Amino acid sequence: MTDAARGLPYDLQAPEQRDYFDRYGDGLVAILPPQRPGPTGWGRGGPPHGGAWIHVGTHGRARAFTGKVEVGQGTRTALALLVAEELGLPLAAVELTVGDTDLCPWDMGTFGSRSMADAGEHLRATGAAARSALVALAAERLGVRAPEVSLGDGVARGPSGSVPIGELMRGLRRVELASPSARPRRPSDWKVAGHAASDPGARDVVTGARRFTSDLHPPGLLHGKVLFPPRYGATLRTVDLSAARVLPGVHVVHEGDFVGVAAPDLLRAHAALRAVRAEWTGGPQPSEADIVRHLRDHPAEGEDFWDVIDHSVGDVGSAFAAALVSLRETYTTAYIAHVPLEPHAAVAAWEGGRLTVWLGTQTPFRARDALSDALAIPPSSVRVVVPSTGSGFGGKHAAELAVAAARLAKATGRPVRIAYTREEEFSQAYFRPMAVIDIRSGAGQDGRLTAWEFHNLNAGSAAARTPYDIPNQKIDNQPSESPLPQGSYRALAATANTFARESHMDELAARFGRDPVEYRLCHLADERLAAVLRAVAARAGWVPRPAAAPSASGHGEGIAIGLEKGGRVATFADVAVGPDRRLEILRIVTGYECGAIVHPANLRSQVEGATVMALGGALFEAIHFENGRILNPRLSEYRVPRFRDVPPIDVVLLDRPDLPSAGGGETPLIAVAPAIANAIYDATGRRLRALPLVPDGTVP
């Protein structure tokens, strides 16, 4: 094994060059070799990855390593449960190391709900190889056949004796290569995973003992600030640093377009930044009032967009010509901010020509490459460590803050920390893209859908494909030139696309006098999704309403479904609209199925947290902007859900041990907004087609 003083990072060495035992002692090491993309893209083993590795030591403990990171989603415990399951160890005997580019295998990043699908399966395969070796060692020690040996509670047991796993490791220095086709334990046989388990770090979270990037304070630390443009599209024309340079204890760095300051405390750093005199230039930018027309009129052509879909089935033109009923509507969603509890933060330090950056990021290896490129040093001279991070939601992919901290640290010869203020978090980070979605549907007189056109402008293709059985379909999306920086957000475009589709399906059900649940079921080809819908309807006490007409009584119920990232979700919303048109969410029921459940309590928490977050985007969250300036860059002006906004949330989990585990961090969001919109229609007869639905809390 390697660290800063002992050679190359793990992923930059060949397996035979690595020293696994000097750092962690005698024992057994199991390695899943990396998979790189082939000439035609991803191979049979899924996306490219750096594999995984596990060390089992003489104390009967295991250390597992994966390039994924923990940013509050709870996967650290879930992944450790899978390792414990394979090795027959208690959860407390497994230590998981994540997001350290010196120690962990390369990973493309923690996003797309891929932690369980990728790291989970990689660790299971690696654990299976380790288990086979442990069983063989125990069989030899006990003098029995391998099939007679079982592992559990850190002990290998045979018909007439037992031996602690740690004892088998004494004097052993053995490396096993795992095969991607290794056969881990079946979820139906799980004894540790899939059952109730407490998070070993939960106490640190609730007592404030857990240390995040913002809490790090190495000796000699300086606080850094960066000069940012006052609006998007502005570029630096001139800068006068003389007043900042004379402030005591202040360091000023000017390299090209980069201007930064560092000081022993934040007050002096802020004062130094205020002393910088800068002039900016730049033309006018589109504003919020014109954004829909701007996105329609400015397609982004000739760029390398990976998130593009162009899906066609059947003959859509002929189907629309023959349709007896046609419906055409447009749905929109606003730009919204990630609002992580911990704003972006980075700490950088140099030692002996090597850089270490502690960074709250979802992509540590991408950050390592960005630092290497920006500073013109080899990747082996950069180490990125991801401490516990106060949420990401897809918003912590960029490395600019890490590069800025590294530049200031290099110039000053001391460690430097930079953390966004809340206003900088709003005005310098990127946003969830705005979406404009046009849907046209055609059906026979009985309501059976025969034609479907779905066009997403700007937001992306996630969940754009319909789960409904429609013989003639045309589904595509068009990237646009966004006036605001935009990027990944929890569930990506799946929230916008599901909102549009599920609102439209409710409009069709109403048009044909059909019950919204029954109308969806008669079009569903995915039985897993149908099962979730039935489970939620039963839990919610859904009463079929053949007329599908709005009650307009002020009380309404709505339902919506979605399929994304291997998970299936259905959400029911119960709302009340008072005489003053104020909306109240009375309760929400969400059903979720994501294959075999590894950590039930954490999955339930993920669904509840996703629901709360989705309420913000559904009801009131929106970035307001004019000519490149963010008009609401602080929490006093940008509305996020508060305790009083959260209704009772009932979660229905459907366990499928016969299926691989999928992630639970994103898909549970996507059906919340359309379920509420459909409930508002049921309560008032008013159809709302734009998110947020009720920016001021009242139904328009």
C-alpha cells in the first residue's frame, strides 16, 4: 500500500507493484481488478471502474476500499453491510474507506444512484473471493471439507470445531483476485445485510462530533477568498490590488483571471477582498421574463452532449392522423439551487512538492485530474481526500474551489481553506436546468393511447421514455444555450420529465372520464411499476372515481408514478385548498421498489428525505434572475421546505430479493410534484403545468 511518502496512489500502480501488507499488517487481500471502457463503450460489467479491494487482518477485522464517497446519503453503512455479509463478520468489524485517491480504486464519481449498483456489486464480488479463500483456509485448519465450513460473527465453524477468522490471518500474506462473475451470497440468504442495523457514526452526527471539510483546521491555516464576477457573462477588465496588498497578514495572488486573497482569519480575508478594485465587462444576458422564448430560440448545436435521446417507435404521424382525440400541452420547471447544508469547501496543503486537498466533492478522481491540469503537476503528485460532506445533491462535481485553494496554498506556503458563503453558494454554483416540455398525445374514443410525442427542451433525457405501452412514440430532447450555469441535480431531468408525463396522463384520464389509477394500470407494461402503484393506492385508501372529474370541494387526492435508475416509485398526495386559496399538504404516501433492500432503515430515510426535498421544487423553489444577476441569493429570499411544510409521510418499501439492488437517492423524488399537481386539480379543477406550483403558497 502507498501513501504520500511511499510511492504512487493505488490506482496508478499495477497490482503486482502494490504493497498491501506493510500498512495494514498480515492477512488476506482480495482485489477486484479494474474495468476500463472497451472500443465500443461500457463492457458487460457496466460502466468503467477501478474495482475494489478488501484486507482481512489478524484482529478479525476487515478494511474495504471503494472510490465512491459518502455525502450524507448513508451508503457507507449499506456498503459495509454487504462486506460484513460476505465475510461473516459483524458490522462493527468492517471499516470502509471511501473517496481517498491515494488509497481507493479509481471511480468515475458518486452520482446517478450508482453506489449500490456499482460499488455494492464490486464489494460483493470482492467479498465473495475473500470468503472462498477464508473457507478454504478454515477447512484446512479444521481438517474438513470446504462445504462443511460456515462463516458468522467473525468465526469459521466446522462440524466439530471452530477458529476465529483473525487467527487464520496470522503469518499470512495472500492476495486473491476476484472475478466479476464471482457469486456472492443471494439476498434471500442474507443474515447481516437486509436487516436492521444502526449506523456506527450516527452518534457523531447528532452530537456534532463528526468533522466535515468546513471543520478542518490544520496548523498554520489561512482563510482564502476568491474574487468572483458580479454577474454571469462578466469578464475581468482591470484590477487594482494595491489596497489589499498593504493590509497586515494578507497575501494576494493574481494569476491570469484568478484573483484571490488569504489571511489568518476570515474577517481580514473579507476585508482584503473588499479592498480589491475591479472593473468588469460583458454584454446583456437573458432574464427570467424571457427565458422560455430564449431556450426555444437558442438550441445548443455542435456540442458534445451525452444526455441526448432520440427515441422512435412505430409511425407517429399516421397514428396522430387516425387518432379520434388529441391533446397538446406544455409544462415547465424553473431553475433551482442545490442548497446543500454545507456550502462548497476545500482545504489545500503542500508538502515536499506534493499537494493534498480535502474537498467536499462527489468526484474526487476528476478533481485530482483538474488539479493536475491546472497546476501542471502529475496526478501522482496530487491527493484528494473527501471528508464527511454535508450533502451534494449533484451540485458538488466542480473543482474550481479546490484549484483556488491550491494556488493560494502554493503562493503562501501554508494550508488554505476556502468555503463559499451562502450567497456565493447561490451565485457561483450551478443550478438544476430549467425545462420546457411539449407533449402531444393521441387516443381512440375509449381512451387507449395510440400516439405519443414528447419533447424536452434544455433539461435532459432522464426518465423521458414513457413506461406506458403506446404503439407509436417519438421522444427526444434538445439542449439549449442556458443563460445560467446548469448541471447535475438530484434525479437530473427525471423530475421535470415525470412531472410533465404524469400531469398529462391525469389530463387524459379526466378527458376520458377514467379513474387515474385504473387508466395508468391499463397502459402499464412494467409489472414492477404496476405493483408499486397498487401498493400505494391500497395504503392510501384510494377510492376509484370513474368520472375522474375534479371534486372542486377544496379537498383533493392525486397520484403519480415513475421509473428511473432501476427503481420504481409511486406517490400519493392528499391536499386541502382553503377559501383563501392557500394550499396545505395533508399527507403523502410513497411506495418504492429498488430490488433487494440492503439497509431498510436508511432506505426509508432516503425516501423521506427525497420527499421533503421534492416538496421545495414542487411548491416554491425557483431562482430569479435578471441580466446575469441572481436576485434571491440567500435563504431569506430563496424558499426551501421548513418543518411546518412537511406533512406526514408514509413510506411503503417493496423488497425484491430476487433482483439486484438499485439506488434509493434519486428516484423517490420524481413523482412528488405531479402527485401534488394532480391533487390540486382534484381539489379545485385548476390544472397547474409549471413548477413551482404555488410560489406564494396559494393556488392561482
